Amino acid sequence: MITEDEKVRARIHLGYPNFASQATFSLGIPAALQTAFITEGAFTKILPQAEGRFRIILARMDAIECQIEANTENVEATKIGEIELRENAFEQLLKRYRYWQGTLANMLGVLPNPFDFREGLGAGYNGGGGINIPVIQ
């Protein structure tokens, strides 16, 4: 059975809020709850045989997140003695994180939150967000 702590971690990794209600509305519907509603239902549908894999995916995503934090001091350095740091290390970590985020989303049958404001995830730093509706004049 998926624990409450695991649900919290999965919500974080998928970019969903960890609170009961959302006051933001889009077209008369609670914006962040449309997709979160589907995610919450998916937690109860995970097959018992898939729970181990679910935990492995969460652990991998946790590890990448820890690596991003652990590498914070490397932001200032480009070379330390003979050691040269990779310029695109953050982008490479995000690429791996997005891979596992997609794997987690596939397992749950949901989409990562399109309103996620983290850089490189969701619509936050990827050029906007919202809904594109053509205007006919």
C-alpha cells in the first residue's frame, strides 16, 4: 500500500501541491485541482506488484534532487586545479529528472503538473503556460 509519505514525495516530483484546496480558478474550474484530482485517484489504483517499482522511482528522483542541492557550490567554479566542471551539469540532471518524472507519470497514468514553476519542468520556466484558445473574429 502506498503510504502518505510516498504520496507527498510523488506529488512533489510530479509538481503538484500538497494541500487540500486551491483558490485559483481557470475558466471556472479550480486550476491546480483538475490534474491533481486524477493523480490522487491513481495512488489507490497502483497494483501491489508495482509498489516496489514505484518506490524505486521515487528514490531515484530523490537522489537526483539531492545531487542538484549538493552541487550548489559548483555554480561558482568552472575549474578547480585539473578538475573541469561540466557547464551543462544542471541541464543534464534535469534531463534525467524529467525522464524519471515521465516514468512516474506513466506508472500512475497522469501528466506532470503543467503549472509546475520549477525551471525546466512544467510551464514555469519553459515559456509560459495556460491554455491556448484560438480566437475567431
